[in-house]
Amino acid sequence: MAAEQSHLSPEFIAQQRKRLEDLRKQVLGGELNVNARKRAFTEEHGDEAEEFEDSAQDLAQEEVRQAQHDVDEHRVADIERALQKIDEGSYGLSDESGDPIPKARLEASPEAVLTVQEEEARERGRQTP
């Protein structure tokens, strides 16, 4: 399978592994920080009387947090898959078609496991009710 990665140098792949590991820590760390801030706020203000507007704001913030969590969860899954592909020797090849993913795309988004066209189709599929 290493021949399938021939469009990517071993140095590039090693660099991407490091970037992916750092990115995973960043994404997971960001979620931990949000949860810690929420917990600290609750501990500080938990016994105070709550206004209706506060509840509405909390609900809106929770919706934003949940949406961000979903994005982060999906991104971590892609990061994990890209790291797995490095181990398998298939990094840089689309999971869907097996076509090479352009190096420029991998540089911009090291967790990419699909071509741009395949990713766009996947996003359209998610938006369909």
C-alpha cells in the first residue's frame, strides 16, 4: 500500500501526523475548556434567583455549545481516521473513491479523508431533512 501514497513524501506524512496529533489535542482541549467554564459558572451562580431571560440565554448558549460539540466530534473522528490511514499506508487517498487527495488540500486540512467534491456531497447529504 505504500506505493499508493507515492504522491506524498515520507517527510510530508510525518509532518502531517504531528499536525493531526496537535490538532486533536487542540479540538479536545477546547471542548474541555468550555465544559470547565460552564461548570465554574454554575458553581458560582447556582443558588442565585434566575430570571426568565437568563433561562432563554442559557438555552441559546446550550444550543450553540451543542452545535460546536457536534462539529468537534465530527472533526475528531476525521482526525482519528486520518491518523489510522497514515498507519495503514493509505493517507492522502479518498476513503470513498480511492482517488488521491491533492497535497494542497491536505496542507490546508490535514484531516481530509475525502476529495473536495466528495466532502461537498457529504455535507449536502447532512443538510437534507
